[in-house]
Amino acid sequence: MLRHVSRHPTSWQRVVGLQSLLSTTAAGRWPALSHRVQDIPHQSHTKQQLEPCQVKMRVTPLLVLTLSGMSALPADLFREYHYVDIPKTWADAQRYCRDVYVDLATVQSPAEHKRLMGIVQPSGKQAWIGLSDNLISWKWTHGNVKFNNSADYSNWKPGQPDNKDSNESCVVMQHDGLWRDENCLTDRPSVCFDGTKSKHILVDTFMTWNESKTMCRSVYTDLARVRSFDENEKIHPLLSRNAWIGLYRRKWAQWSDQTPRRFRNWDVGQPDNSGGTMRSCAAVHTSTGKWWDSACEEKLEFICQTLLPPRSRFQLRVQSEADLSQPAVQQQLLEQLRAELGARGLTDPRLRWVQTDGRTFHPETGRKAGPGN
Ligand SMILES: [Ca+2]
Ligand SMILES: [Ca+2]
């Protein structure tokens, strides 16, 4: 088995493995092998038997080469889960996972959920996974700009935002100019911004936050973005009751490893922020597999992840007449494989043969060597 990891300047990892299975002798030319390597489909953790290469070679002996190639972009990484039965707060669990493994577990698909449940004992306990909902990832609709909590102007009412019932991710301005987060489905008037006249307009029709955004964008420019005390002072005298402005956040938006959330598996009624905390963290119920949110300070067992490059395995059969036990022939084969892997986008693959039983190639059993096999 040959393995090499070539590190890209970023976190890319490209790994190539080669495993030779069969041997006897082979010729020094490998045109069809090259062709086959290029034809290899890219699959994760599968073993593929390819049809024998119909190599037009001069002599008969048959060899089979199994190529186990791994090539990975970050998005392709295979998550391996590790259960840790030491109760910790979510933040301490995250620290532990980052120290000992890679991060808290991310679950992005039903397949990953199934794999995660495969390493969990159904104890009825809850175990932290890497999902959390914090109250700092706000954005303005106008310009789709991120809200910088430490630098940007804000005018939160004391105690807000509080994400009540884990269900508040849109912002209203009160008539006194203070801001609060509310359930986006509540019907409220809206404060739109008209960019052509550079003024704010109160629309007194009651709408959900999304309806308000659509209306403001179609009739004016967007929901109001409030960037300064002066702007806030201009707007709130327009109001007689709470009205939507353009500040919002995506709930449970990303995992601890920064992956945007695509998959969810909440239990009925969850998440509910029942702890009433500013931040909620997600745990998987070890018996049902459903997710619950809990106060992040609660101490639970947890699940970490490591990342592996996806693996593909292929089998090639080549007829040839050269003696594969000859180092020069093996070297020539490697060179050709290296060129083909390079053509498949594997940068700087470094390959070498690894011997078992003192040999690199091993005869295939039950197959008669000969032309056309
Ligand atoms: Ca609130
Ligand atoms: Ca809960």
C-alpha cells in the first residue's frame, strides 16, 4: 500500500494510494493502463472492479493492479465520528474535540446521521453535536451586509436580543427607537428605505418580516438599515408601534467547523430554547437520534469528528511481457501512473511500491494468463 499526502498551501489534502495485488511479469509499455487510470470514476469509499484492460501486448502474463486513489477537496471530506463519554459544557466539548480530534461533529445528510448513530450507544442520554445558535450573526437586508456587533451602531433594548423560545430572528424598532428581536412571522408595520429620495418611509400595513422585505424591495429600495444614532432618531418618530427594520439572522446557520447547515433532525417541538438562554446548543438523543436544543452550559457527553479524504478503489488488469519484479519496470509503471494521476488533477503525487511477502506483485489465481484474457 502506498500512501502519500501532498499538502496544498490551503487545507487541501490529496492522497494517493496504490496497492499491487498480482504479479508475474509485464512488459515495459502501459498504454492501456494509462487509459484505464484516466477512466476511473471518482467515488468515495467504494471498491470497484473494472473490466480487464484489453491491452494489446506482445506476450501473455497477466497482472492485476489495484489502485486505491484518494483525492479530496474540503467539501468531499469523509467525517469519522468519535463518542466521548465525559460530560462537558458545549464550549468545553468543542475545545476538547478541537484538541483531540478535529472538531465537534457535523451532520450534513441522512447518510452521515446514520453513520453517527452507528457509533452511539442508545443510552437515552443526549450528546452534544457541533450545531449552535448564537445571537451575534446578524445581517442587514439592504446590501446584504453583515452586522458587526462590536463596531456597528445598535440600539438594543436592555435584555434584547433574547431569542425568546428560540424563535426570534427578525428585528423591530419600537416607537421609542429601541430595538428588539421578534418572531419573524408576527405581523408588523414596516420601515422601508427609499434610495432615490434617501428617506425612510413607514408602511402601516401589517405584514410578516419576509412580506415586509418583499414589499419594501418592490416599492422602494429595501427594509431600513440603521447605521447611526442620527438615522435612528429620524426613524423612530415615524412609529407608533413596533415596526420591522432590515436586521435579521439565520437561525442555527452553521456548524462548529464553519460548515453551513444543510440538514436538520429536530425532535417535535425543538428547538425551543427552553433554558431561555442567549445561546442554544444542539444535542442528539442517543436513543431516538432526534436533535434537542439545550442550554450550552449544561454538561453532556458529546461527539467529535475527524476528517478523512474519500477513498476510491479500482482494479486494473494488464497483460504484459516484462518482468515486474524488476525495479526498473516497477519504476516505469510508477512514472506512468504518476503522469496519469497528475492528469486527473492530483497535484504532485509521490508514489512508491510497498511489498508484502517480499514481493510487489502477486499472481492472480484462477485465471489463465494469455492474450485477450
Ligand atoms: Ca426578543
Ligand atoms: Ca430544548
